[in-house]
Amino acid sequence: MQNHLIGHKLLIHRALLRRHSIATLTRAEKLSLAAITKSAVTGYTDMNAAYRYACFLFLAFALATGPLSSSSAPVEIPFEYSSKFGLVLVKAEVNGKPAVLVLDTGSNQTIVSSTLVVVKQGSLTDSASTAKGSGYSGTGVFATAFLRIGPLNWRNHRILVMEMRDFSKSLGQDVDGILGMDLLQEFDTVTVDLRHHRLLLR
């Protein structure tokens, strides 16, 4: 009987951990897991009580959040679509200043205009040129900045600071930089929903 209860304990433990990481478990869930783990050492009576409590908690948790197989809702980022050049324009904040970034999956690095980020006179090791395949070529200086895009924040994120006036001129509209793959690769999937003008990030 005790082995049977231990088996159920492990199923509940794994199911909860699949749903959330330890850091995001609620206090009640952490207490339940602690009680179950302790009961494996202290004896049958504690195991039985902990098992009943965990079952109740797990069922309430499942009813509130839906099936374990369902994925969490994606982060939605609205964008403007420029039909003239087929550009996806994302509103952002760079160091608290409003900015418009062009989504460019061909760019490995996020690029920000030098009008938004002040950089010190750097050495040659701080400068870099944009890689081939990016929608913009030139030389800039690496720096760190606070980026906010929709509900997402990046603190001290490494960016490439460049002069963007010629880039804006070539597009026929003001843009403040390029949103590159260094940010997008943090997500498993990135969906560009052109019909509803939104990015879906999971």
C-alpha cells in the first residue's frame, strides 16, 4: 500500500513540476510537495495524509488552469505593417524613450539608433559591423540598454548602437533600430500574425 501511495506521490510531483518551475510554484504547492517528500521518510500515516491533501490541491489546480497538456498563452506584441516595403514595425522603449524597431530575422543583433543610447568613445574591440543578411549594413559600437517591448523587459541587454538616419531615409519613414534574433531566440516559437498585426511569442 505504501509503495502504491509513493507512486501516486511521484506522479503528482512530476505533474506539478511539468506545469511550473520550482520558482513559480505557489506557497500552497510548495508546502504540499514538502509534506509529500517528508512523508516518504517519516512513515505511512503522514504519507496517507499528505497524499490526500496533494490530491485535493492537484485537482483544484488542474480545474483552475486547465489540462496539463495545454500550452500557456503566448505573449502578444502588436505591430504596424508597412505594405510599401513589407516591414513589420514594433513599438518599443529604449532606456525609457519611445522607439520603433523593424523586425528583421536576418539580423543576429538588435540595433538601436545612436540618438537613443549614448555611448562613450570606445576602442576598436567595442565596435562591430552588421553581418551579411541583415537589412542594414554599417559599423556601430556595442553598449547595454534597457529594452521594453510590450509586456517584456530586458535589462542591460547588449545591443549595437549605430547611426540610423540613412536607414530611415531609405525606408521613407523614421525608424529607431532593428529588432534582431538575439531577442527572438529566447522563445521557442515566434509567429507573425499579419491578419491581426501581432507577434505571438511562446
